[in-house]
Amino acid sequence: MRIRRRTIALGAGITVVLSVPLAISVAASANNDVLISRGRSAIASSVRGSTWVAGQVTDSDPATRWASTDGPGTQWVRVDLGGMQTIDRVRLRWDKAYAKTYRVQTSVDGANWKDVYATRSGDGGTDDLKRLGGSGRFVRVLAIQRGRSGGGYSLAEVKAYGPESAALRAVTPVSGSLAAGLDDGRKKETAFELVASAENSTLSWREQYAYIEDIGDGRGYTAGIVGFCSGTSDMLDVVNEYTRRKPANVLAKYLPALRTVDGSDSHAGLDPGFTTAWKTAAQDPIFQKVQEDERDWMYFDPSVRMARADGVRALGQFAYFDAAVMHGISGLRGIRAQALRTAKSPSDGGDEISYLTAFLDARADEMRTEEAHRDTTRVDTAQRLFLQRSNLDLAGPLSWRVYGDSYQIAAG
């Protein structure tokens, strides 16, 4: 007899795993056993080609299937039920490329998800999951770890069942490139807004070119769109590059002093005029472009490359970038190394949610080593919150808190 294991959360971090024989699962009542997903639109995180598009999981044709691109890591297929529905049962028919670890989730908005079923012991075939007690406009199968050593994931059908009734209410779904990483322009903008909420207490990062102050963290002056510091070389790099592009500028005369104070919290040679000069330079479009280019070259591009190599989606890419902004690329590497002692990366066959949990734990530990950064809410009430909602693609709408302030980014 085949056994299905169902994980049930009991609260306070406690879970139990129930092994339930399919043959004795309690069937949904007749009133709750109406197929509500037939013919509904579906999208997926990736497709292997035009023969394996997402819509084939709802077309009622047993000969068709969705297939993701090959490789380890997380993939998903999402069905839009057209409006709010009660979802009591989901029937999955896997192809040979099945998921060993996967979650069935529901969502009101298509961005923030709630588990109705989770397993780490999937074995392919048909999974008939009953008495789920879910609700939402969207149903998603989040495939996390492959059951086979090669290929990707493939489902022939995703059938959702519920009571026979009209949709309770319409919901505007998320739009845009849902499965894109931070190479997508809108997702990149979201990442910059998230960083600005923590660095500058605003989403308007383009208004921060002129920002400069000593926040008492031992790094001297902190300034600009991602907090370039006089004590950590990146401010020196910014002024060097500005002077290369525009030799006659108001900051050039401070280069000798910036070289002297690099590696310390000293203001020697910078006071009293440096902060005024920085604010003046910030009105110059050339200096603004230098700040953006240096941010990308020093922090964004290398951290996103590292994250993509580790197989994490947009949320993980942002988590790497934010760590690089605060701790530098070398600090990011240390945090990553600590996480890898606890969990495998997705590219190495690991569970993405478990790996990102380990990464955020390591990040918070690193923050606590510095008195000025012991407040870990930029991790705990932002990044960890998105992870708890399984928003691995960093899709809007987003809502979070940082250092006591609340922020929102609408679906876009």
C-alpha cells in the first residue's frame, strides 16, 4: 500500500508528520468535490519548450503535460481559478520527472502564499490530496527538490476541487515578470527600494544621492544611495571614479584625506567641508551616475551572480545583495559559507526554503557581532517575512517593517 506523509503545523514552530494510507483517506463530500480548475489559465516559472506549456496541467488531456527547464532548484506551476474559491482537494499527476520535496499552496493575490500541503517524501505517480481546507484565487505547486538525479519537474495535471458555487469575489492578480530574477528591471528596482527602506528609511532611493552622516558604526561617514563609507574603501572608490570622469569636481581635493582615513572611523582632513561638498556633488548627474554604477559594480552585480550560481530565485538574490551592501562582498562570502554548513544550496540539490532560512540565520548572527547593527529587523520583519510567505520571486504586493517603519510596494 502506498503511503502519503502530510506535514501539519501546530503553531509555535511545532510540526508533526502524519503517514496516511491513500486507501483510507477521508473523501471530500460530494458538495465539495467539484472540479474548479478545468480549463483555467496557468503559468509556470519555466517551460522546457512550446510542447510543455503550463496550461496543459488544466486541459483535461492525459497526453499533455507541463515540464520545467532541466536542472536542480525550485520551479512552480500556478493555476488561476478566476476568483476566490474554497479548495478542499488537489489531485496531481506527475510525469517521470517528479518532485521529492514540494508544497501545494493557495494565494489570494498570486504573490503571498499559504501551504495547504507539504512533503519531503514525494515518490511520483498520482497524489490525491484531500481535506485541505484551503481558499484563494490561485493554487500553486512549488517543486523544491527533484526525485531524480537529472531533468527538471513535470506534471500532467493539477486538478483543484471545491464546492459547487460561483466565485466569491474577484481579485486583481499580480502582473509583470513573476518568475524573473533581479536581472528584470522592475525586480531590480524593487531590490533598490527594499535596501533604501533599511539604509535611508524611504523607498525613494534616487533622493539619497546627497545623504551623508556618521552613524557611529565605526565606519566613518556613511553616504549616498547604498551607504558608501569613508572607512571601508567604497566611498574612496566612488570619489576616484567621479574624478576620473570629471577631474574638476568639488570632491577631488578630498582624495588624499579619504586615502588616509580608509580603514578607520576618522574624519581627519575631511571636516569641516567634506559633507557640504558631497551634497553639492550630488546635484551633478555625473556624480549620480557614478553612485549607481559603483553600487552595481561593487555590490549588486557580484552578489546577484553568486546568488544565481547558488540557484536561488529573486528573494535570495536580494538577500545576497542586501548582505553585500552592509558587510561587503567578503562578508557576504562568509555568511554564505556559514549557511552552507547547515544546508545545501538549491544548485547542489538543496531545499531553497531551508537554505535561505540558514542564510538569513547566518546573516542575523553576523549583524549581531557589531553593536551598531544588532537590530536585525531588516532581516526578521522583511526578508524572513517574504520567505515565510513563500514569495521566492519577490512579487508584489509586498509589505514589511524595518526599524519600526512600515512600507508597501504594490503589484506591478
